[in-house]
Amino acid sequence: MAARKKSASGSGAIEAIEQWPGIDSHFRLIIVAAQRSKQLMRGSMARIETDPLRRRNTSIALEEVKRGLVSFKLSDPETGENSGDHADAKRRSE
């Protein structure tokens, strides 16, 4: 089991950011996982095997981000692209 680094509040709920592919801050993790959770609520297929009676969309989204299954791109406000992070809405080939 991976070692967990405790947050400032001492909860230890989120593992060290270095272990999450492409995630450079807790804020980015929250934004990407929230957008993926919304996609799951709207009917997207989960990219991991799940038990619908035991797993919630937020847990599924966090696990997908942790495994690197959710791609996203950062936008550049200077070039006029859309602001914010955007989780990939396309399903990967299965």
C-alpha cells in the first residue's frame, strides 16, 4: 500500500501529489476529479471496474485520476483559450 502524506489539517485523505500522474497541486486534483465526476453523473462509462452499490461517482473519478486514466489540458489565458482545466470527455478505446 502506498504511503500517505498527511495534509495540514491532519486528515491524510489525499496521497502525496507526486504519485498522481499530471497533477501538480491539490487544487488541480479537485477540479479535474469534480469535472470527471460530473461526466459520470451524466452517463459516461467508468474507466475502471466498479461495483455500483459500493462506489460513488466521486470515488470513481478520484481513482481514475490517480491511475492516469483521465486526460486534461491546461489552457493559457494569454492566448485566449478557454480558461480552467478540462477533463477529457472522450472515452478511451476499451
